[in-house]
Amino acid sequence: MAARTFRAALVLLTGRLVHATKVSSESGSPVAYTTDPLCIQHNCVNPVMPALEEFGSNVLTEYSTKPWNCLEGRLIDPDADSKTVFLRANLSSQAGFCEQVVGDYAYAVPLSEDRLLADGGATIKTQMQRAVNSYVAHLMALGKDFFDYKKPWDHDECIQAIWKLSCYTHFPRCSKKTESYLRPCVNTCTGYLNQCKVNCCDEGTSCVFHHKRKLADGSFIDDEGYANHDGPSPLCTGDYS
């Protein structure tokens, strides 16, 4: 099962690491990079944070435009002939690769465009695969062989931070009052930067940001970073521990 999951991730990663030109939200000019000769980059890849981008798009921005459905203790697609109830125990096991990360909180999954969730189990597996893809892509960007890290929970704190942030991104905490996406908490991002000793010699390692990004066709999109709250919190997803 694990081998098939990782092989699928490798196939889906073609074209994944797309370099995007970042510009400031105020001036539209390129972000300045340091010329400090004493600064030595370390683990500075694009994207800097795990799961932040997918195929050149900001995943947090993408997810923020979608409605999300809390699964724990709620009916899935109540208008369907077959009604299903997911409880936390079932949800954790469904999350597979992310099971140990999401077991402590109720999470949500995206609804389809018609706002229905006909197959909750399939949607959970889709989110798990996206988390695996993010994890594998980041390991590859760091020059690591992901076949050596198929069980991230057995490795050092840097590998675990990549794993956790990938899962937090694709399995957001359930928002009890709205259908909104709860971004990963800022300390899940700073925790990754600290544990992996990331240094980019520029502002690219900022976890809380709002800027415009230039796409290949010359257009611009607004990107935002992580929630400016430390977790655990009902306002964001995850915790740095």
C-alpha cells in the first residue's frame, strides 16, 4: 500500500516545481534578494515551505476559495439515498499517511462545485494523496531520496516537520461555524523553518505574507501565507511540538 502511494506521488510530480516570480503587493516590483556575501543559503528550495505550492499555484489560496465540510459526527450528502456518518476514529484511519498527524482534531474536506460530498472516503483519500505528493516533492527538492523516508514518523524532526505541514495543509481543522478553510498555524511554518534550519538570505522565509505573484502568462494573482495564530487554536490548523 505504502509503495503504491509513493509511486503514484512520483508520477504526479512531473512539472511540480515551477519557479514563480514574486512581487511586492505595494509596488509590483520584484522582491529584493540579499547581496550579503556572508549569508549562506541552507535548505532554500522553491517553494520554501512544504505544500505551499502545487503546479505553480499557491495551495492555501486555492483552498481558501472552496467550501469545506466537517466530517466528524455529521451526515455526508444528506440528500443521497445512502447516508454515511464518519466519526473521528474512522476519519483518522481513512487519512492513511496523515493518520498520526490528524488524529487529535476533527478535520474537513472540500466540497464539490455542487456542494455535495457523495463519497467521503474517496475525498479523504484524494486529500491524503495530495499530502503525500507535497511531502515527496519537498524531499526531492531538498535532494533526498523519498524511498528512504517512507515512514517520516521514524525520522528526525526536520523530516517530521515536512510531513506534518504537508498533512496540516491538506487536512484543515474543522471550522465549526463556517465552511471556510483554516490555514496551518504560523508556528507550524516557523517550526519547519527552525527544525530544518532553512536560510534563504531574503524575505522568502516569511510565514505570514500577502503579495502578488506574476504568472507565466503575465497576469498576477494574490497570494497569502499562513494564519497569524499559534496553534493549537480554533482559528487555524496544527501545532508545533
